[in-house]
Amino acid sequence: MRGLSLFLLVLIPFRIFSQQITLDRVEPPYWWTGFKHNNLQLMVYGKNIGSTTVSLDYPGLVLRKVHKVENPNYLFLDLTINKAIRPGVATIGFKLRDKVVGACHYELKERKINSARRKGFSAKDVIYLLMPDRFANGDTSNDVSAGMIEPVDRSNKDGRHGGDLKGIRDHLDYLRDLGITALWINPLLENNMTRYSYHGYSTTDYYRIDPRFGTNEDYVKLSDELHQRGIKLIMDMIFNHCGSNHWWMNDLPTKDWVNQWPEFTRTNYRAGTYNDPYASRADSNKFLKGWFDITMPDLNQTNPYVRNYLIQNSIWWVEFAGLDGIRQDTHPYAFKEMMSDWGKRMLEEYPDFNFVGECWLNNPASVAYWQKGSKNKDGYDSWLPSVFDFPLYDALNKSFNEAEGWNTGIIRLFEVLAQDFSYPDPENIVVFADNHDVNRYLDSQGDDVRKLKMAMAYVLTIRGIPQIYYGTEILMTTGADKSGDGPKRKDFPGGWPGDLRDAFTEQGRTTAETDMFNYLRKILHWRNSAEAIHTGKFKHFIPEDGIYIYFRYNSQSTVMVIMNNNEETKTIETRRYKEFLDKHNSGIEIISGSILNDLSKLTIPGKSAEIIELR
Ligand code: CA
């Protein structure tokens, strides 16, 4: 059980007549004054708490309505927080037949100055994605935590390995040195599941960091230490489903809290059915209401209490931990009108915030449907500012492996960007070569490091917000055993006490790893101040002879990127590019540092990329 005292809750369980009344939870555990929306809905949980009448006495805080639901162990309290209210601690009283049976304190904190003005991540940033169980174990004392079912077992690829928040905090200077500016950590909330709990996508408590990762306060420390280093924090959230061991699963507030089926029914995972104009009701229903897994019950976001619960939960974490962004898991799997309400509310409270949804669809039109501002035929607007570029991921995984042809090879990269007209905001799309759910890029490229370098040069120079998966910088691969997801999420060498080597340090890296690390570091540090990449325009030329050339430019600077997908070195005449090259007579290649004094002909080695800042 969690420490409720943490949340300044005073719990007074009472036994009245023969009937026991308890107060076990109030969620959100506290709130803040000063939001645009002044409504708050508390979920109150305890044995027979629904039989009580509720009172509240605090100046400026109005108990507008008390909702009783099917289950007598719940109450939902609608509060209005007046604009002029002062932060403080209110007392909520519970009575049974006019006799007070208990009370709890409810705190309204003052928001931090500029909380509403926080800036989300953008194309100026580079996101580093890491899986917290697999990055570094900074505190072995939390590997086994009281009340948590699954113990640590590092020999099990699908088990918990012991990584934690302390381990991440211990390596922030490593991340800063690498040059990333934003950190997306796979979910950290409690996952008290029997097995396979390390990945974090089966939430069992929406207000608690899993104790095997640390405490809520440790998460705030991480946030502060990241911000001291100029690195943003992106929280991974899941509105679509919870874990089957979530505390409410044994005592649901309403039957329709989760989508119920006569027997276990899995989603068909066909996200396209949800916006397919020809989809059958059976298919779209199964997609939307089927469970993601037997251990992942499908939350019913059409239930207004569920809706409020999830929206408030996300705001609570933004305020509590000072977040700079959210990554929303399985975004289309949740009821889309509610997701739209969520996005709208977030942007009303935080106009400069950013959040990205996992809309795993394989063509730009389908992904674009989910980006805020999309002119969809059905009138739907997601209010989701950013999406992941899965079509580009797909193209990137094929391009460098294929022989050049009309439809194959590097033309795929050109074609996918040529469809950017679909997107309302192509600059606010997250681009990536791999992530925790797919094969590591090196594996998909037959361990060819040249291709990995090309992919990194590409995602770091095209439009959008690059995301790099942890371990890419040290050539981490899935390895021989490719079964399941575990091998895609290996432990970072050096993150565990007693590891044979420490790849967080140059001494602990092999020559090849150091070469890759330096390659990425070089581009990242350059990119961090390359405004033409952050906000510049994009122009590309149809690939010819396996060579793809594009430009990023603004009024101050122009960057030319050349990708050679051939095995052999190529020398290109540059007359075709004179609309950009006419104004320049030299350039510097960023990765090698070489100066180019003649731009009329350029020579580029096989399977490589060059990034040339024109002068
Ligand atoms: Ca640990």
C-alpha cells in the first residue's frame, strides 16, 4: 500500500453501528489553485463511503455536486475553485445520519510561477528514449520492494532488471555530453503485475511512481536535475488501458469503467479502422473496445468519471513533476472524442506545451488524421499537437537495404516527405529510426554501421523532432535471441554494479562504439545551435543514381545534406542545385570538419551521409 500520509491525507476509519465505513483514497491526492478551468472532480474511495453525506468548508471552494455510483464504495465530488481562492488545506467531512464519521484534509497548493507558460519540446530538441528498468541500477536496495509482486531477475530477458530513477540521475552528465536535449522515459508508474512488469505499460496506480524505480519525490529530483542541465522531461502516459492488477479492478466504481465483453476479447490492433470511412461496426468496435492484452483492461473513456480521472491525472503530473511534454501511448485506441477533450484542455492550461501520440499507422494520411488542425472529412480534430512519423520509420528501415529502383532504395525517403502536404504541422512530428517496440535499427540493417550513421544523419537533419533510442550511440543490438521484446531492451553496459565494463565512459567503450558515439555527439552538438535545422525550410531534389540531396535553410544559413545509397563512392556535378549553391562558394562538412572550397563537384563515399554548412 502506498503511504497516504505523503499526500497530507488524514484517514479516520470509523465503525458505525455494525457497518464499517473507511476512507482509503482520494484522487487526485491534492490540487492547485490558478488553473483556467476551475472545476475539479475528486474520486473518493472507501468501504461504504457512498452511504455518507459530504460537507466541505473552505472559503472559495464550493462542493457543487456529490455523485453516488453503482458501487457504494465510491463517491465523486464536483468542486469549483473560485478565482480568488487562497491556497491552503480544506477539510472534507463525512457524515452518516447527521453524525460525523470521518474527515480528510485536502490541500490546494499554489502553482509555481510560469507553470502555465512552460515550453514543450520542439524541433529544436533531440529526444533520447530510454527504458528505465534497463538503463542503470543506481539503487539496488529498491530492486525488491515491499508489496511489489515481481522480484528482480536479471537472467530473465522479460523480467525486471533493477534499473531505476537513481540510475538515470547518475548519468545525466553522460546524456548532456552526448548532446540530447529531451528525455522520454518509458512509463514509470506502479506496475504491480505478476510477471512482465518491467516495461511499465500496465499501470496499477496512476498516482504513484513504481517503488522499484524510486519515489514520486525522486521523479521530481530527476526533473529538477534535468532542467539544471537544459534537458526537458517527457512523461509516458497510457489512457487506453490499465493493468489487470490495478487496485480498482477488484471493485470497479461502475460496471462500464472498463469495456466489458462476455469473454476476453482482444483488440484487432487495426488503428486504421477507427478513421476508415468504410469500416464495419464490428471491426471498429473491436479495435476500440477490445483489450490490449489479457493483463491490460480497456478503460472506457466515454464514462465521464473515467474521462475526468485521466485528464486530471495528466495535469497533476505536469504540475507535480514540472513536465515539458507527454508521450501518449496507443493514442487512437482510446475513445477519440475524449482524447480530443484532453488535448484541448492541456493546451488551454499550457498553451506552449507539447505532447505526442503514438498513432502507429503506416501512411502519412492516416497519421495526419490524428494531428491537431487536420481538415478531416468527419470534422474530427484530435487537439494532439504531435504524432510519431511511423511512415518515415518504415521507409528508413527499407531504403538502405534495397537496390536502387523506381520504387525502391532511397526514393522511399523522398516519397515519404513528399506526402507532408497531409500534415497540418510537419515540423511537429517526431522522427525516429527505432524505439522500444521494434527491432533495433542496426539489426534491421544487418549490423551495418554505415547505414545506422546515414539514418542518424537523416533524422537529425530533416524536419521534425528527432528521437534516438538508448544504446544507439554504442551500437547496441538485439543480438542472436530475437524472441519477444526483451532483447530490444537490453541493459546498458555499465549501468549495473559489477558490470564487466562501463560504456558510459570512453574507457569502457570499444573502438567501434567510441566511433559511433563521437559521430552522434558531433552532429548533436552542431544541431543544438543549427537554426536552419530547427526552424528552417526544407527543399529536396528527386534522388538520381542513388544520391538524395536536400537543403535546410533560413535567411541566415543553408545546410546541404547528401546521402549516397550506393556501395561505391560517387562524384556529383552540382549544377542541378544552383538555386541553393549559387549564393555560396564554400562549405564545411560537419561530421569530418573538412572545408570544401569547390562546390561545383562533390565526392561522397558509398553508404554515407554528408552534412555541409554552406558559406
Ligand atoms: Ca534498483
